[in-house]
Amino acid sequence: MPLLGGVRPPIAVLLCALLVVAAFVAAGLGTVHEQDVPQALADAERQIAADTALSVATSVNARAAELRRTAASVAPAVGSSPARILKSLPPARRSGEAERSVQGAVLLAPRTGKLRAAGGEPVLLTGMDVTALARSDADDIKPRLATSASGEPRLLFFARVAAPAPGHVKDENADQARDLDENQAGDERAFLLVVSEKLLAPQVYGGGRTGQLVDQDGKVLASTAGGPARPPGNGDRALLAAAESAADAGPRTAGASGSLLGDRHRGLRRVAGWAPVAAADGKDETSGLGLTILTYRDVPPLKGGPDHMRFALVAAGALVLIAALVTVVLWRIVQRPLLWLHLSAARLAEGASKGPGARGELARPVPVAGFGELGRAGRALESIRRQLVGEAGPEPVRPARRRPGIRSLAVACVLLIAAWGAPLLFLVNRVEAGKAVPAATVADQQARTEAVADRVRQTLGRSYTDLAAVASAASGQSRERAADVLQRALADHPKYRSLYVLDRSGAILTRVGKEPLRSLVHAPTGSGITRVNTSGRIPAIAAYAQIPAARTAKDAAPAVLFAEIDVNALNSLLSRPGLGSVWLTDERHRVLAASVGFQAFQPLPSQGFTRLTAKTAAAPGSAGSPVSAVLHAETTPGAGPSVAAAAPLARTGPAAGLGWRVVSAEPAAALKLTAYQAQARTMLAGLLALTAGIACLGWLHIVVVRPLRALAGCAERLAGGDRRTVLYPVHHDECGSVTRSLELLRQALAGQGRVDRAGPSSAPAPSSRCTGAPGPQRIN
């Protein structure tokens, strides 16, 4: 018999598969134990640190780019002194809610790096090769960390300031170095501007959470707290030191982060998370700073949950018993009788075909199994044996009565396995989300949603601030020069998809970039953020600013500069690992941007999300407050409960009056909570058992049960006197062997009852396919 054919492999594989599932239940489910601090909380703290690090990096990158654009826009008069050039630089503009405090600034000579002008507090450039920085032609010198004279940390930004050289004749006796300094490029001097700014503390959300900005030596540069928190004890200091060491020792790659747990103290445990502000080998402005964000908070330990070991052992033991019972039943009722039938048929065929010397094989009766198709085939084979030895003649086939057969036995085995697997798949270890999800996890979802809203708000605020500067630069310019200004602004701001100027009637005067998406034809007064369409395939969000009238054009018509923001830029801001689906909605709860696929201006996926978002509303004139909850699935089939949160987009700034919201939802089953881990493994065990039972018994039905039903019919017809139907063996297994033996017995019976004939039969012999496709034909 072949290794993978016949009755043995399905039964053996079924036994092994069920034993493997039982071992999985005992090992996989029995090792699930309730933790006092779930892994979901540690993962959330790690993600919060990563979110904060991303916000810090984005802010530094934006400030560096802003300073370079500001320095490039300065046009000092010919012969202006370095001190006057430095004084002409505009102060730092507001970036969101926080205004970076410029503590000091200096202008360095282009070639020598000598100090030419200074303002504010002294800028210490200790440890830097100032001459190399000044001589380099790079316009994108990355920010550096420094220390002020008072020992406070400072962040240094660099930019080139071009100024016309004074028109004078070069003195042959003057210092050559000074000539190179003052007359660089013939008629232009490129001073190096160094701006020293105070290092702002990272913004963190969530009550009791503290955020720290740490350098590569473990020194805390800035710290902030999102609420009251207990002072760190000795154990907590060790925890924070361990987190700092882990952050410094870990690979500084994009997205690298981690978390640590502290010891229990006064009924609380401290959870810390860390993330580098940027990769050390990255290409952004923060890659060389070596900064790390460290966040931590105190959480109450969870009470001891149910122990799944006992249930796992009982379930595994029950499955082992079911596997043994099914195997024994199939072995006794199917496998062993089929092997007997195979041996008996081969013995009779040998006795009938090898002449009188082998007739002794026909004397032994055929053992008849008393169940189903095997019993029918055994009785027919015994009748054929008696006909061969002359004890009886052909026996007519009796009308078959519907009795349970081998197929019914296979179905019963499947039902027995399903009685174990179905409850595990649908009933056992079900989780009630309201009790399984800790309050701290819900609070973390809200804190991360607030962080996303803050990131979107800062992006919209910077878009508005930068657009106001572009509007000022375009003031009083001709249409061609204004188009050049807009084109440069579009190249400097990848998040802009289109820039255009509107007159008082709403008509476009100048446009650069893609075709505008606006459908609301109006020219608003003032400046801010707005939505410029209410339908269509793509939502259009735009910043707008009034173009100041030139001093010489007293009767000039007012104009408004619009910058449509690419929705993909907003979508990328909303997407964060472990936060689930995130949507940006308008005041009517219609989706404007999302981290997942959406249709423009569609409602939120669930009424529960809409009701939760409505709770963020407050009194008229107020931006509202964030909310969070565990929401159950309402209309989506197969969807489970979700941990959802909603937060106002902005409380201040140009987007404050829009009434927009940021909504997030993470499936509760995706959280690393013990209850959901136990539920998932329980369901997996039930699914594996059902799959193994259906697959193996279906295999048995295909290779044994169905061919055996056809074989029993062929054997009964042969015993009833049918000598003309040729039987074709197909498969090299037990059923095929019995079919081949029946064909040999048919030939022997036909030769035994043959009478002298004058020639060949007038009609061809019919054929029968007892086991499937036709095989070779043999006729005596």
C-alpha cells in the first residue's frame, strides 16, 4: 500500500493533529497569567514617548526651515553694517501656541568665522569649529546643542544671510583676509547667522504623566508634567536611569523605542517609555542632536485575574480522550475490517486464478464485518466464495434499506470533535470589554488622540504663519513677480498642493500648483484656516491670508492668498502605530482626513463614534474637552468593541473656531491584554480542532468512504450474477486492491459457468467504474 494512500493516513493524521491541538491548549492557554501591569499599558507608554519625540523633531525641523527662509528673505541695503543687518532680521514668529524664545543671535564673518555682530545673551560656540562652519558653502547646517553662560541648555540654529558688499576700491596694503571676508563673491557677503533659542519642554498629555528631554549623556535638558505626579524615589530614579541607558544603548533607528516597569511603591507602579527624537544616521535636522524623550507615569496594579491553567488542563484532557475515542472507533469499524476485506479478496482471487492447487484458499470463509458498506461487501464476497466452490448459486441483490453506514460514522466523529471545538470558538472565555479594558488604557488612548490633534493643529498653524509671510512678500508686486513668489513658496512647502490669489469677487488672479479644489467662491475677510469645498472626491482644507496693500498703492483692491493643503499630508499626520483608525472631522462630524481609507465628507463609521464626538462640545465659544470610552460594535458584522477617544482640534490659534475634532478607535482585541489573549488562544484552539476534524474526516470520506460505497454495490451485483460488468481498479489502496480482486473473481466465475459458444459475443461487455476513473480492461 502507498504511504499517503488508503485508510491509514487520514486516521493517523487526525490523531496527531488533535494531540497537537491538545498540547497547544495546555501550553498556550495554560501559560496565560494576569499581569499587574498589562503589556498594553507599557506599549502605550512607549508609543506616547514616540509620539512626543516625533512632535519635538517636527518642531525643530520646522524652526530650522523657517529661520533659513527668514534669513533668505532679508534684503539689507548696500553698505549696511553687520549690526544693522542683524537688527533687521524679524523676530521669531509664533509656531502654534508656544513661541520659541530667541535668547541671542550672532553674525559671523563668511571666511574667518570672526564675530561681526551680536544681540541678546552671549552665544557660546565652545567645542565647535566655527571657521569650518563659516567657510563651508552648505546652506543646511544642522542645529547643535550648546550651553549658555548660566549653564542652561540652548539649541543653536544656523542660516546664511546674504548682504551686498560695500562699494569701495580694494586697498593693496589692507589685510588680505579681511578683503576676502568683506568682498566675497565680488559684490555679496554671506554672513553665517547663529540663533540661540531656549530648549522648550516636550508637550505631554494625560494626568500624572511626566515628559523629559534627555541628551546622550543622560542629562535632563527640559521637563514637563501633564498633571500632579509623585516625586521619584530611589527605585524610580533607578528605573529612569535604566530607561535612559536602554535608550542610549539601543539602536538609534527610525521608530526605535522601548518601555520599562518600576517596582511597586505605595500601591502604584511606574511605567516608563523612551524614544529617540531622530535617528543618528538620519537626514533630518535633529539627527545629530542625540536627544531622547523619556515619559513616565504611575498606574495602579490590576487585581489578580482568573487562572487559566485548570481550564487548559481540563480542555486538553477532554480533547485527548476524544482523539483516542475517535481513533479507536475508526480503527475498529473502518480500518481493521477494510484490511480484512482486502486480504480476503486477495486470497479468494489467488485461489480462483491459480488452478486446482490453490483451491484450498477458497475453503476458508470470509470474515464479515457487521456494519455498513464493509458488511455488505463482506457478505457479497462470501457469496462469491460459495459460488466458486459450488455451494450456492448466484444470489439476487436485495433492495437496499437505508441504514447508517461508514459515512454516518464519519459525520458522528465530526460532531464529536465539534462538540469540543465549537464552544471554545463561540462561547468559552468571552471577554466583556467594559471590564477587561483598564481605565488607564482608555486614558492612554485619549492622551495619544490629544497628541495627534496637537500635531495637526501645529501643522495648520505653521501653514497659516508661513502663508502670511508669503502674502507679505507678494504685497505690491506685479502679477509676474507675485507668481514667482508663489512658485518659490510652493517649492518650499511640500504640504501645499495649490497657491492662488483671489480678488474681492472670488475670482482667481494668480495661481501656481495643481488645479484648485475649491467650490465655495468667496473672498473671506481676515486670515485663518477654512474648508473651501463641501462635496467632491477630495476634501479641500486651505490656509488664507490677506495680502497687505503696498504703501504706494492707496487705492489697490484687496486680495486674499489661499494655500490648499494636500489631504495626504494630513492623512500622514493622523497615522500612528498602535492608535488604530483616526479621523479628522468637521463641525458636522463628516470626515475630512483619515489614517484609513475613506470617502470625502462621509459620516463616522459608527453612531457610537458620532455620539462620543458630540460629547466633546462645550458651551458656546469654548473648544470643548477630550473624551474617551469603550464602545461596542453596533452595525458592523463581526466587529468587536473598540477603545475610542475624541479631542478638539484646537483651543487657540487659527483653527480654534472651526469646531473640528480628531477621533480615534483601536479594536480592544488588538490590545495586549490578558483577557483578550486568553480569548484569542481559546478561539484558535477551537478553530484548529474543527479544521483538523473536518479536513481529516473529509479526506477519509474521499479516499475510503465514497469508493467503499461504490465497491459494495459492485460486489453485490457480482454476487447476484452479473458476469459481464468489467471492474476497473483505479487507486493503489485497499479499495483498489479489492476491486482488482473482484475483477479476477468475475473472470473466474465467468469461466466456471461458460458453455461452448460458436463465436464471440454479439454484444460488448459493459463496464463499471467502482472507484472513479477507468483503468485497463480485462475480459476472458
